[in-house]
Amino acid sequence: MLIIKSSQHLRTMRQVKSFRSCGTNTGLSMWRAELARLYQEEVALANRELQRLWLGEEWRRHLRECRIQGARA
């Protein structure tokens, strides 16, 4: 069992010999990663809006069917 008593027991990147924080080492420039993230969020936002509209229409269709069934009874 591992017991961590304080933050001094946590390993940091200063202790990892092969770690470099420069952008060239990661293989992906930051602006490219940011553009990809923004594009992905725009697509997700559009999908959420389309799903919201679809669910609203399905709910209206359900209520119409309930009204029709209630009128027949």
C-alpha cells in the first residue's frame, strides 16, 4: 500500500530525465492543436443543436398522437 503524506512525495517532471516541455518535442504545434480543438467543439455544438431540434419535434409528434388517441377513446 502506498501512503502519500505530502506533496513532496509526488514525482514531478523535473525528476524525469527524458521530459522536455518544448513544442517541437511533442510533435504537434500548439496553434494546430487549438484549431483542431475549436473545430471539434463547433461540430459538437452543431450536433447538440440538431439533436435538441430533433427531440423537440419528436416530443411534439408524441403529444399529437396522444391527443388523437384521446379523441378516439
